[in-house]
Amino acid sequence: MASSDKKSMDIMLTLSSLYIVFTYKNYSSFFGHREKSKMANLTLKSKSFCSLSHNTNTQTSVFKTTTSFKNNSLPFLHSGNSLKFRVWCGIKEKENVKESKSVPDELTGLKRADKVEPKRGSSLDFEQGFGNDSGSSEVGFYRKWPPWKNIPQRYKLIGSTSLAFVICNMDKVNLSIAIIPMSHQFGWNASTAGLVQSSFFWGYALSQLPGGWLAKIFGGRKVLQIGVLTWSVATALLPLLAGYMPGFVLSRVLVGIGEGVSPSAATDLIARSIPLEERSRAVAFVFGGLSVGSVTGLLLAPPLIQNFGWASVFFIFGFLGIAWFLGFRYLEEGQASFSAIPTSRSHSIYSEKSSSNALAELGSSLKDVPWKAFFQTPAVWAMIYAHFCGSWGHYTCLSWLPSYFSEELSLNLTEAAWVSILPPLASVFVTSIAAQLADKLIANGVEITTVRKICQTIAFLSPALCMTLSSVDLGLPPWEIVGILTSGLALSSFALSGLYCTHQDMSPEYASILLGITNTVGAIPGIVGIPLTGYLLDTTHSWSISLFVPSIFFYLTGTIVWLAFASSKPPNFSKTD
């Protein structure tokens, strides 16, 4: 009696499992892709696998519940002809797989075995194929492996782009730490050290407009890959060229070129793939990787230098970028194979021109850009000047703060590096708050231009006030000065929800080129401001005059220009020349 009850219970469990699967599939199909993605993941254990065997000679039917993963399918025999079915209830269906319209052949997750495995003649072969993990792609339910397989494509792109920006700033700030022992080794004064650090921005400025143009033609994804590979190889080669000044400068110029095309590539990617209501958070997440990279670079550089020498930071950070390039290529191949499967969406989230079409368009693309219309728009000039002002304070502090903390506040190399981590570390938290605030204001109906002006004003006035307090001799102890500067520089991250979103607000089509224009001018403070700071420091021996006063001036004037002329309203960028 107990055995009979157990068999009855197994039969009920099996039928219930099948009913749940069919109901779940139909319910998901009825409510569509968005509702389906919100539903709980249905997972049925191996006890839910079932097989049906029917013998016409004995007129009996037997249900069997399997306990082995591989032994989960037996033929359904009828009048000498075998129809084979298999059910895989323990695996969630892949998110973007389109619902099949041929109900007789494929019943929401069940497939006829003679259609799936036409070459297999025995149920044993069929069972072995089903037990193999590699065959899971043949059924309507897919394994959730790799873990990122079911993540929407736009999130994969944004996440990998943000990681590239982490490595980007690691390779940018490593020299600001390594310059201290390198100056002692090679006998560089402050002016020479400033000139060496500014060489990065020579390449950075030269690559802005070409980067925006190439991103528009070939797509941001391809341009980003080339940029990461370029700056990573140049970073890894730098220690080999350090004893030869022209070679050392050339390597830093190549790092600047590689990193210079990346902002335009990322802007193009965001403008194409992210809707307006998510744009502030996407920009903040991607460009927030710069702050994370600064923290990571400043955190890892001192122990690497002390244990393995200053050359180690360039070797290790360069190889990280090369590893990112290889990993992104692998991820891209997975996305390409996935995109070959029909999806339930009517259009692709992110589409790039094929290489043949891009090359055909390459010759006429420059003259098709409405350059004259750009420079006849006051809002574009407001973005240009605001980018210049923000970059002056950011680049000079990024390059000289470790030396300032070391010389002015009498901190050793490790302490100076750790203190230099605080501003970008605080920026990570401020960035997320600013992005949420900006998107919420826009969702509540606040005009986009107003939101961008509020965020950018906070980004300018906050560091100006904090630098003023730090430059005036108030008798403050060193750690209070560190706290004040950290607060001001962290609040400058509001620019990611202000200036850096305005390019895409004005024109998603030309967003990468607009950023290329403003970033070209924004690189000038790196070329001029960093060596000028070193020259003023050698001349005046005052950190306040050399580092803080110029930044305060540009922050204040940038605020005035931004409030007067900035606009997020899409202008008419029709070609007028």
C-alpha cells in the first residue's frame, strides 16, 4: 500500500510540474517580455523529470520518476512508431528568446525529439545527449551560465565600458605617484616633472575630435577597443623608455591618444543605447569608473613601488588593459552569437554600421558634419568653456595633489597616496547621489536644462569655496585641510549629471563629436595648466598661488557662463555651410 501511495504521489508531482511549466510559459507569453523578466525564477528539481512509456501489447502504462540527471528520457511508443519528448523544467528560459509561433511542433518548452535530434536512433543516445550540458542550447529553457548571459545587452556594454574607464584612470594617475621616486632618480625639478606629466595631454587633446568622428562612423564599441589596446601597450612599454626622454614622452603621448578617444566612444555608446530617463545614471556609472580607477591606482601604486620599484606599476597596469581587451573581445563574440537568435524585441538595442558601410561613408562624413552650426550655437560655447574650467581644476589637482600632500603637509609617499585617494573615493558616492537626484527631477517634470544647470553649478561652486578655505591661512591642521579639499573635489562630480549629459541631450546623433570638441579644449589645461603649476611653484614657492588660485578663477567664471548660456534643448544642427 505504501509503494502504491508513493507511485501515486510521484505521478501527481510529475503532472503538477508539467502543469506549472505550461502555465508559467503561457502566463509569461501573455504579459510580454517586460512582465516575464520580473517574475520569479521557476526551478524544479531532478525529481520533476519524468518519462512516459506506453506499450500497446500489454495495454498498460507506467510512469517513472527519475532520480538521475542523465536518465531522464524514455521513448513514448505507439504502434511501433516512436515519438520522443523531453522536458527540462529546472532551467529558466533565456530572456530574449522569441516565443515560437508553431504550437504543434514546439509546445512552450517541449520539442519533438525527431526534430531536435534527427540523427539519433535510440533513446539511449537521446538520453546521453540530453544529459550533456553542451546540449542545453537546443531546448526552450537555458542554463544561467555564464552569469552575465541573461543580463540585458545595454547593461553589459555599460558595465564593460565603466571597467575600461577604471583601467583608464589607473594608467593616468600611476605617473602622479611614480613621478616622486622618478624625479629623485633622474634629477627632475618641478618644472621638468610638470612637463613630463603634461605630455599625456598632448596626445589626449589631439585625439578628441578624431575620436568623436571615428565613434560616429564606426561605432563607439570598436573605437573603445582600439583605444584601450593603444594606451595599455604604451603604458607597459614606458619603463623600457624611461631613460630616454623623447621615448618616454612619446609613450605618454600614445597613452593620451588611446585614452582621448574613449570619452567620445563611451558617449556614442550611451547616446545610442540608453533612453533619456536612464541617461544620467548611465553617464554617472561609466564616467564614475574614472573615480574608481583613481582610487584603485592610488591605492595599489605605493606598495607596488616600495616592493617592486616604480616600473612595476606601468607593467602591471598595462597588462590589465590588455586583459580587458581580450575579455571584451570574448564578450563581444558571445553577444554576436546571441544576437543571431531571433529576439522578441522589434529592434536591436545597439546597432553599429558594418565595416564596409562605414568605410564607404568615411570619405564624405567630415563635410556632412554641421561644423558651422555647432560654433554658431551659444550653448555649445558654454559647454566648451565649462569643460575647460572643470578640467583645469581636475587635472592640476590630479597631478599635483600627491606632491602637495607630501611637501606642504609633510606626508611620506604612502601617506600622500592614501590621502590622495579620498577625493576620488568620495566622488564615487557623490556621483551616485547626483545621478539619482538628476533623473528623479527629470522624471518629476523639471526642465532638463534647469537640472543640468543646478548640477553643474554645484560642481563648480563647491570646489571653488573649498579651495578658497584651503588657500587662506586660517591656521587649520593638515587633516582638516584634507577634509575640506576632499569635500570640494567630491562635489565636483555633479558635473557628470550636468555638463557630461548635455552633449547627449542636445544631439544624440552628434553627441560623440560634440564631446570631442569640448574635450579637445578641455585637454588644454592638462597641456598648459600642469606645467604652469610647476613653473609657478618654482617661482613663488606657494601652493596657494600655483595650484588653487587659477582653479578658483575658472570655477567662478565657468559658473557665470554656464548659467547664462547653457541649454539642453536640441538645436537645429542642419548643415548650413
